[in-house]
Amino acid sequence: MANIKSQKKRIKTNEKARIRNVAYRSKLRTAVKAVRVACEKNDVAAATAAYKKATSIIDRAVIKGIETKKTAARQKSHLQLAINKLAK
């Protein structure tokens, strides 16, 4: 355990940020899963609506520093490909 006051504060703030990031990452994964489930059920309308929500959450995750730009782009691309395949 740290003895320096500022380091004790950093430990507390890092833990708060970690908990916040875990919660947001969980929200993100749930949104992505909703799109995949809608695609498995062959429901284009539900998949498209879920995709809009998921992309918004993914983009916010990049802004918050939870994900990198490339990971977000890959996720959105894979989801869009699944919806496009379903629409054909």
C-alpha cells in the first residue's frame, strides 16, 4: 500500500475509472450481442435498429478511451456485413 497521499488518491480514482470502464464495456457488448441475435432471427428491421444503437455506443467508447479506433471500426464493419448479408 502506498504511503504518499497523492498516490493513495490515484489508487482510488483508478479503481473508480476501472469500474466505470467495465460497466460501459459490458453495455457495449450487450448492444453488439443484440445486433447478432437479431441477425440470427433473420429480422432485418430489428437488426438495423440495434445496429444504430450499437454504433453510437461503440463511438462513445472510443471517445472515452475504452476502445481503440481500429477495434471500433472492425466491430462496426462486421455488424454491418452481417446485416447486409441478411438483407440479400
